[in-house]
Amino acid sequence: MAKATSQYLCSNCGFASTKWHGRCPQCNEWETMVETALARPAPGGSGGGMSALSRGRRPALVKPTPLAEVSSNGHARVQVPIGEFNRVVGGGLVPGSLVLIGGDPGIGKSTLITQVAALLAGREGGALYVSAEESAQQLKLRVDRLKLPTAGLSVLSETNLDLVLDAAEERPPSLLIIDSIQTVYLEDITSAAGSVSQVRGCTERLMRWAKPAQVPVLIVGHVTKEGAIAGPRVLEHMVDAVLYLEGDRFGQYRILRAVKNRFGSTNEVGIFEMSDGGMREVTNPSEAFLQERADSVSGSTVAVTLEGTRPLLVEVQALTSVTQNPMPRRAANGVDATRLQMLSAVLGKRVGLPLGGQDLFVNIVGGLKVDEPAIDLAVVGAIASSFRDVPIDPNTVMIGEVGLSGELRSVGDLPRRLHEAARLGFSNAIVPSYRRDQLPKVSGLTIRTARTVGDAIGLALGGTQGRAHGSERPARRDEEDDRD
């Protein structure tokens, strides 16, 4: 029987099969099996079915190294002159590492890595920018538009990865950039560029070159319509770090987030502002997210969220309106939609807000996506403020997780959140109930505690349920709010 000359690979997870499947047996995705030609074995290789021992040749002896004898100080991190980028990758690029950067078209991936290459080239002994999508003249126009230095920066417009690595071997750079992995190819793989086998083969070849050469490699990856990096998931497993550049392409802020990092935390984010001169670092993101906030407007609150070790103050906006549809809408931007439905149900069941006939819209200003439950209290506060058309004090922050029983649950690292709020000029904070000895003391900040969502909403809209701690005395109970 003749040997198979092709196989079917899943474009989502990389599962291989000798026959076609309408649904991938591994990841259960439909219509993802793509026929791919098998690479022919090299002449004289081991493709004949005989191992080295069966042919009478003994393989080279490999000796393990005791971990205690391995030095961790052999190679220092490469410091990129962009602080927000260094924060996300864990304090600088590790020599020999592969970093995959993905993002929507037009979000600014090429702009960011061009800045990284140009600023690093003059300090570390040169950088090589390989663009399979643009010519050298187009790259020059971008560098001139961004007013970046060109000393030490080399460009190469080539799609053949073998030729690229030959050029890198001849003149080793301190940084190699591949833009993008879906457009380069290897000659010994017969499938087209961008296919599963080509993407996986090119990444493996780059990994084998980068590790011995101790050169960090930045790889740009296209994304699918769902926002995931195009190609098999095995691509993300092969690299050392996976970064995503997020944000509204029509907005000014961009967020660089790590979803995988073998050499650092995956909780850190970098905040950038898109300007005429490229990506500008936002050193005080809390102030940037709140600078256009209007005072004394209903449906607006401020939450303190943690992105890694950095506390961020963000504005939460909510709008309720009488629905014209049989089923009221629940739309969320920057907040998990399922979480929003749960919070609206808690408000209806535990607080008594009749939201069944209201369309509900919630937005996180600035394009930031917040997943942690510490933002729950700010969301329900904004919804209640919009529904009652009563503004919340603009100098108040709301921090806490909401449970299904309507109780407020504590959040992590509360002192750091409160100190950040006080630093930006906020004078009041509503948090879940703590024991007195567990509450932090923050100068200039009055901390009010509440046990339930109803108590917290009463405090935010003018009531006095709960206890106040700090330099100010609690306000007296408002009888009109009590009747409500």
C-alpha cells in the first residue's frame, strides 16, 4: 500500500489525522480540518524506518547538568527603553526568548514593535526588522513619520525564512523581529505560507535558532475574527510569551496584556496612548481614564481595579431606559455580559429595583476590560444611580464583590486600592464590612462600610447605612431616602 502523502491538520488546535473530519475530535470545532502535504524525509535521514542503533551507529551521549551547577546570572535581560513594555514582559526581554504579539488589524502592533526596534537598536548593538508584508521604503516612511532614530536598525523584506536566518547568522542582531509569522515560509514544507504546518514549522525553526544564539525574537501574529491568534494553538505553546494589544481602534488608548509569560507575571498590563508620534506611555493611567469625567451626572461611579500590582481607577457608566422590546437588553462594554445579568438579577431580587422592563447598558470608559469581581459594587451603584436619576458624589469610589444573596464580599489588596484613590484626590470610599482592626487608615479618606448591596446603594445615593471610618464624621440619616 502506498504511503500517505498528506494529512489533515486542525487550524484551531493542531490535531493531525490521516482522514478528514467535519468536526475536530480534539477541540470539537467545525470545518477546521485542512489538508496539508507531508514533508519528504531528507536523503540519508531516518525516514527509512531504521533507528540509529539498528543501523549500527551509536547516538551521541547526552549528559544531564545538575540544576545546582546552572547559573541564573549568565544573561541579563535586555532593557527596552519603553517602561510599559518592560512591565508586561516581566522586566525586559530574556535573551533567546520568543515573544508573540497579536492584536486586531490597525490596532498598532507594527507601530509598537517599530518603536521597540528603533530605540533598542542604538543601545544593544543593532536590530533586524524582517517584514514580509511591507517594503523597505514603506518601513522607512513609518520610521520617519514616528521620528525615530535609525542608527543600528536594519530592515529586510523577505518571506523565505531560511534566507532570513542566513542573513541573521552572517550579522547577528541583538533583536530579531518577524512581521508576520503568517507570511513567511520554509522551502522544505510544501504547503502555502500561513498554513498550519508552515506556521508551526517556522516557529520551531526560529526557536532552534534563537536559543543557541541568545537573541530575543519578537513575532507578530494575525488574529481571527474571534480575537484569537490565527493558526494552531500549539503556536502559543511553543513561544515563551504571548502578548495582546487591545483597545478600540478608533479610540486613543491601547492596552498591552500578557496572557502567557514564562519569565514573569501574566497579570501586568501596559497602557499606551496612540498619538502622531506613535505609542506614548501613559505613566498615570488612573488620571488619564478619569480626566474627561463629568461631575454630578447620574449613572457614573468610580471603581478601583488591580491589573497585576498596579491599581487603576476607572469610570463605570450605566444607563437604564424603558424597553420597547419584549425582552429587555443587557449590553456590556468592558464588563462580562454574564456578570452583568447576574448583578441586574441581584438588584431586582435583593434591592427591589424593577429592572425587568428596563434596557440596561454598562460601559467601562477608556476601552479597558475588567474581569475581577471587585468592580461589582461600582457597577450596581451606577445602575441604581441611573435608574433613580440621582448622581453619586464624584469624590466617592466603590470597591467590593457582590454575592447572589446580596451580600458584599471583601477584595484583595484593599489598602493599595484605597491609597491610590486618596492620591488622586478622592475623599470617600464605600467598601465591604471589615473588622475595625482590619480596616486600613488612609489620610484624608473617609471609609464607609456596608454589609449588603442595599446598604451600599443607600450610602452612595445619600443614605447612611453602614459605618464610617476616617477623618470625617458620617452624615445624618436622610428620612426621605429611608422612605424610598
